[in-house]
Amino acid sequence: MACSPWRAFFSTIIITDHYHRLEKVHQILRIWTLPLQELARVPLWTEREIGRHLTTLERLQAENNALRHELLGQAALVQQATLLTRDLTRLHALMQLGSTPRFTGRVCRLISSARNPFVQKVLLEGGESQGIQAGSPVLTDQGLMGQITRVYPDESEVTLISNRNLTIPVEIERTGLRTLAMGTGHQGELSLPYVPSQTDVKVGDLLLTSGIDGLYPRGLTVATLTSVTRHPSSAFVEITARVNAGTDTYPDVLVMAPNTAFQNLPPLDNPPHPPIHKKP
């Protein structure tokens, strides 16, 4: 049965009215459910922000590691530059020392030390092929180190002055007292066993070579006194000294020509008397 126009008209009005009411209900429900929708988005937002934070953190850690590695590399370069500067300074001092007429010699590099620390010997780069001779004094820019005791074709053995078999004529710089310094067998240590107990000697006095043995030129720095002990029952002072020229900090040394000390001794304070001519 066909619908009349009026019925269709009223049906349209009723449907439209219901639609407007449903729209209001939909808006109200949307407002009420908006917090729930936002709450539902929280896990997604949290996951996205955590991912972004982790990505940023990883990037910062990677940059930090790269900068740390670069800093370590730069620090190593700075340390090497400092070491090279120090070595060049000492080498320059040795070259200046070797260029003086009194201390002519050859600059050589230390190769290794003896495995036994009580032997007190080291090896030099340079031997018979380079003109090194046994008996030659060995110096650093801080003083006397030892003496060439064995020469090979391209290497030389140096006995340090702290070796117990080595004895050096010395004088105390402050007082001019001459005595003997002997190696103790311990690294960088000397003893002075023949100084009388009433002698003016104290800690800090500097020992120099006296030159009376004809091997070491006079005036080379040898050691600094570190201990002075007087015993009432002994006629001599117990003295120990620390060698100024160490083998651990000086890679380059100056090897002097042997048996030149007498040629380089300074003139005597009192010149010899003129010859007396007898009457005929």
C-alpha cells in the first residue's frame, strides 16, 4: 500500500528530530569519553618518547665514546711530544758538552740494562766499529754514569759507578776534601768508607771527580750525599750518596775518549819553583 505524502513528511520530521537528539547524545558521549581516549593514547605516547629518549641517549653515548677516544689519542700525542721535547733538551745538552774541548766524545744511546739488578751494567749502541774504546768514561747531562769495560763490534758494555767493583777518586765540592767513592752494588748508590769522623761533611754535599786517577776529568758531577752517620766507636764516618746520573731517565749518553784526564787537568794553584842554577 502506497504511503501518503503527509505520512512521509511527518516521518521525515520525526527522523530528523531523532537524529538531532542522537547527535547531542553523541557529543555528550564524546566529551565523557575524551579522557578515556587520551588515557588510551598514553602507552603509545610513552613508547614513542622512550624510544626517542633511548635513541638520543645512544647517540650521546656514541659521541661521548668518540670524544673520549679522541681525547686519549690527543693525550698520548701530548705525552709523546713532552717526552720527545725532554729527550731533545737532554740530547742538546750532551751535544754541547761533547763539543767542548775538555769533554770531546761521542753521543750513544742506551740499549738495555743487565737482567741481574745487582750487576749494575748496561749496553750502549756503538762499539769498536764506531771507535768506542774500553776505559772510556760515560756521562749524562747530569754527571758521571760509568765506564766502558767491554767493547763489541757494534755494542759496548758500561759498568755503572754504583757497581761494587768500581772505585772513583772524588772531592767534596763545598770543602775540597778528596777521598774515594765506592759502589755498593745497589742501584744508584755509593759509599765513602774512608772519611775521618772529625771531617766537615753533611747531607746534601755534592761529590765531584777529583781527576787524580787519570781516567775521569776533574769536576764531573758524581753524586749527592744522602746519609752521614757518626759512630763513637768508629774512626770513620758512615756516608752514603745518591748518583746524580741515572740510567732510567737518560736514553742518550756521552762516551768520552779514554785516558785524557791528565791532559785536561786545570793548572796547579802553586806553580813549580824555577830551576836553581848552581855557580860554576
